[in-house]
Amino acid sequence: MHSNTPARRRHLRTWIPGKGNAELQPCSNTGIKKKLLDLASNDYLGLSRHPELIKAAQTTMNSEGLGAGGSRLLTGSRPIHEALEKAMAHWLKRERVLLFPSGFQANLAAVMALANRNTTVLADRLIHHSLLIGVKASGAKLQRYAHNDINDLRRLLKLNHNKQTLVITESLFSMEGSSPPLDKISSLCEEYDAKLIVDEAHALGVIGEKSRGLSYGLSGALTLISGTFGKAFGSGGAFLASNASMGDHLLQSSGAFRYTTALAPPLAASALAALNLIQANPQWGEELQERSSRWRERLAKEGWAKPPGNGPILSLIVGSDQTALDLQRQLEDEGLLCIAIRPPTVPEGTSRLRIVLRKDLPDKALEKLVKVLNKK
Ligand SMILES: Cc1ncc(COP(=O)(O)O)c(C=O)c1O
């Protein structure tokens, strides 16, 4: 994400979940009382209010309380942390998984574990802010390659040959909806002896073989996978997955792991419940992907630029801030919640509507969206 652009004033809005699955309602102090269909949050599978997740959190809360009360290396480790780490490692077929309280922290830890001031980081132009902060904190030099552009990455790898190099990408870009050719990136990294971090925050539970993300099955250069439980998993917290020695290195030396209160046990319990549901329902990801391609095709048919990628994030680039905000308001008037994304979150001149699909959307949602967009 971009940070060298002028600040726009932001306003906090507060939301209450509606009774229907995919509904959000603005808090009454905004003056608007109606429920909106959620085409904006990252709760892709609608799991945040799934009874199994709620039950798991409640059971753990009743037995262990709310917070962990300490860091993992002091008094904060609970059996539920170990159970979740083991289950995630098994699911992703990686030797070691370590939990973090948030994806932001996991990303900081990942970059700081693999980069220092002697490292050159080659990062996709559009990686998440947390990864950029990690690069800054590590003291590494940063060079950015064009978004998902394997040729540009190869050019930079050649330029930095024989140097200590780390490549960073996401597998499903949160504001673009696009995905890189990860197998090619991984092979290139191997060829040039570079390490690789893949942030799977938006992909896990949603895309890839049995919804296990796009790095599933990749070997070679892939050094760390970062994921969060705050999106498709409907819970909170995050993890890094790696081989055993990297996992041990993080455990021994990562400040972002050691010096923070452990993930709240009820959140870990609901993340594990989400994992069990995702494993038992491999069709969820497939259905969401089918819906995503239907929506993409339809938007293209209606004359909009076809949103890139094939996951549940559909980015409709409209250019100016005002156009994006106007569309957001018009959609809201018709009961659809779709957020305008503006610089500095995205590059100048590429303000957009970020349309987020979820498993539990009613069928009429697409018709409604198209009707409002076509009024423009
Ligand atoms: C790509 C990406 N990585 C990491 C994060 C951070 O995850 P978390 O919300 O768990 O801190 C986010 C969330 O905003 C994200 O979009």
C-alpha cells in the first residue's frame, strides 16, 4: 500500500451486525437506520457469527477466561494455542506454525527474521503496509517491482545477484483482487538464491487447493507464509508457517513473538473451529470462486473494466476520489455497503470501489449492484 501521498481526512463509522448473515447496520448516531448488505468486510465465509465459532470461544472463555495474561514464553501458552498451531501446520503441510496476536505483527516478525541492513528486499509495488513497516524496521534496502510482474522481478534479481535478497509478495492482493504467478516467483527465487515471504491473509480459506492458499504445495525458496484468522476464518489473530528451523529461530529471537501478550485463547479456539469447518467444507471456496467469476463476467458485460484476479475481491477502478465516494453513497442509498478505497491506501488516480463477495450473499445482490452502477 502507498504511503507517500497527501493525507485525506478519514471518519470513523460504527457498525452493528444485523440479524441476517450478510447485514451490517450503521450505528444510529449516523442518522441512518437501515441495514446494508455487506459487500465490504473480509468475512468471506460468513464465519464470524457461525454458531460453532461462537460456541468454541464461549467454551474456552468459560474454562480459561478471556485474555492469556502473558506472553507465550512466560505464562501465556495454552493447550489451545498448541492445538491450533499443530492443526494449521498439518493443514498447510508445513513443519511449524507460530501464532501471533495479529497479521500486522506476524508480517513485522517475518520480515525482521529474514532481512537486515545487508539485505535487499524486492517487494511487489502493492504489498501491505505492515510488510513495508517490517522492511523499514529491518534496515534493509527496498526495491519494488511492478505489480505481479515476473519479468520486472527477474530484472531486479539479476541486478542484485550474489547479494542477500528477500522477495515479498501477497497471494491475493487486498485492494486489487489480483494474484501473482507464485510458482514462477518461487522458482525464480530458488534460481537466484533469494528467500521468499508470501502473505496469504486474503487467500486462506478461500482460494487454492481446498482453500489452502496459493503457496500450498510450493517448496524451494518459500521461507515464510503469513496468514491471519481475522478474515475468512472469522476470528482474530494470525500465524507464520515455515520449516522447523525457521520456526525455532522465530521462537528464540522474534521480538514480535516474544514480547507481546499471547493470542486470546477464545480467539484461538474459534480459529480452530473455523479451520475444522473449512476442512470439512472444501466446496465453500469453490462456490465463492464460482460466484466471483459470475460477478466479474457480469460487470464486464455491463461495460465495466473486468476486475482482475479470480478471488472474492472485485476492484472496480473509477479514478477520482469523488466518483468512488459518489458510487459508495448511491449504493448505500439502495442498501448495499461497498467502500470507496482512496489514496494513500491505493495509488493516486486509482480510487475504486472494493466489492467483496461472501458465501452467504443473497442471489439478488448482483442484480441490485448492477442496477445502481448502471444509473451512474
Ligand atoms: C494483506 C494483509 N496482510 C496482513 C494484514 C493484517 O492482518 P491483521 O488484520 O490480522 O492484523 C492485512 C489486514 O489488513 C492484510 O490485508
